[in-house]
Amino acid sequence: MKQENALEILKTRRNVFLTGEPGAGKTHTIGMFVEWLDGEGVEYAITASTGIAASHLDGSTIHSWSGLGISRGLQKPQLDAIKRKGFLVERIKLVETLVIDEISMLDAVALNDINAILQTVHENKLPFGGIQVVFVGDFFQLPPVSKRDQEPARFAFEAESWKAADLAVCYLTEQHRQSDAEFLEILTAMRAGTTTKEHKDRLIACQLSTRPDTQLFTHNADVDQLNKAELAKLKGKEQVYMMQQGGDEYLIETLKKSCLSPERLVLKVGAVVMFTRNNFNAGYVNGTIGKVVKFQHGDPVIETLDGRTVRPELAEWSIKKRRYETKAWIKQIPLRLAWAITVHKSQGMSLDSALVDLSSTFEFGQGYVAISRVRSLQGLHLKGINEKAFLMHPKVVEQDAVFRKQGV
């Protein structure tokens, strides 16, 4: 399905599951839908299962927006308590369309809880209180996690509320990230669980001793250590950019946790950086890599990998009560140090070149997420890889075949 076809279905106000391979344009399609909702005067909420994903869409986490927080398996007393929270009830009642991005990382219990909250607040027993819900994501991405004292997390598509929502499946099939036929064949085989020895050998052949500018790791500690060490090697004066903020203090902290740009951004000439927001007019997107080449009137000037010179504009992340009423905001130069980044934080990015360390892969789909960030095999460089990196969750492989058949 093309993005335009999915958009037309979204406009009918049906409940929709928008999915497709990495680079198929899910976020872009939601962007077009939001523009249409704005034009129609429809109140909506853009949320995501994680703070990082929410920051890409200028939204909030579904847990924060719905009032679910860290609770699980809500019972009537908890639902009644939520209904007594005036601000929360007012915010939820305003919304006619709810978008939940990165649905793969939201488990079945949480989705059922969100359904119960919306039914309670709207006093409507229809699925999700009768409003339009749009689930966005790819279940081959990172799965939901459970704590040690909890039962293994079930996927959102296993939730009773998912089935009750009667979702139209919009499976995007065009590819806007990778055009390398050999690479696409490998990625498709990984999704189908049909990776051959030849596919694995081709990926293993991407291992090399030299490295491109950005490395992907599975653990935060490795990322922080490398970025600090590389910055310290550079000569020259540091330029420090402190985040600006305003509004509700609790919501400000929520925004800071989800923002990929740090509260205190330290740069030097020669620093490898990554843009953390889309600004198509200015010539960069989330994931664009470059180097600081100079500072002009105190602002960093970046040379991208394709040779363009870009001067980033101050970006804003915000949480809104409604479309035109901001509750909290932060502003920062949309950059972060990018000698290294975690696989988790790379979700939603398109990288021209990356060194990926998958020797410590510990989760289904983790290898696929990391590898599929890169546009071509020529830009993929492996520091290490283990057998787990090739594996997809068997339930997801089976369910994806169902989604493809259900695609409208």
C-alpha cells in the first residue's frame, strides 16, 4: 500500500493499524494525517510507547497522556480515581483521534488499561471510548519488556482491546530508506525468518577494523564512554548550549528524559554530531550525521556527510493540553554527540553510515533494528555480531503474515 492510500483510509476516521518495514514512511504518513486533522479542526493526541519515540512526533508518552503511569491491570477503584482528576479528564475528553506510535513496545496489559481508561472517562463502552485510535509501528522492532516479578509481556496484538477495535490494517510497502536490492533481500529474509547462510555471510563480511563516524551499541554505558573520550581528544574551545524551558516542572522533566538532545550540549570544532529533529526546509532530518566545522555568532555550523553546510535552528519540544495550549516546553539546538548511539535511541532514524556492535545482542529484533537504520550495505560496518542478532520473535513472524493478508 502507498502512503496516499493509507492517508485516505485514515481520513475516514476508522480505527487503523499503520505498519510497514523500516523506511516505508509510517511517520511521514502520520505527519500528513495530522496536517489534515488540523485543517478539519479535529482535536487529537499524538503519543508513543516510549519518550524517545514521542519526541520524534512532538508528542507525549501514552502512559503520561492517559494517566496510566506505571500502573498495570487497572481495577474499578483506580479507574474511579483517574476519573476524579479534572485536568486529565478534560484533556482526554477533548480528543477525537488518538495516535499511539511504536505500538510494538506497548504490551497487551497496558493497551487494555488504556482502553478501560478511555471507556471510563468517556462513559462509553465502545472500544477506546468510541474515539478513533491509530496504532503505528512494526512488531519486528523492539518488543515490550517485562520486569522480573511479572509474567512475560504479551504483544499488543494479543490484547482483547486490539481485537475489539476492528482495526483496518494499512501495510505500507514502498521503501524510502534502502534502495540496495541485496540489502533489501537480507532484511526481508530476516523479517520472514528465512535468513540463509549466504545472507549471514554477507552481513559478517561487513566487519572491518576501521570505523565510520557513528557506532551503534546495545548498552548506554558504551555510548557515553566513547562520546566523552572522543570529545576530549579534540583541541579547541568548548561551546556549551544549555536547554531553555518553561511551564509545568513535572512535564518539563518528562520532556527532558525523552529529548535526544542533552540538557547541556557541549561541542567543539571537529565533533561528530547527529541531528535530533526533522527540519526539511533547513536541510536535515532526525539521524542526519555531520561534523562541527566552525561556530558562527556562537552557533554551530555543521558539514553533513554529503558535503552540505547547515546551521541548525533552535528546536522546541512541547506537551500540549490541546492543539494551541502548551503546558510545558523545552528548547535546545537539535544536536547530540554521535560517535556512538544506542540501538534503542536509533529507532526512527535513517543513517548514511554506522558501525554496529551486535556482539552483545540480547533481544529479538535488536539486530534487525540496528541493521535496518542504515541506507545500504556499503554504509553498514559491523564490529561484532552474534547469532541472536539474526533472530526474530516467532510470534511476530507468524502474525506479520496475517497482517499482510489483512492489509486493505
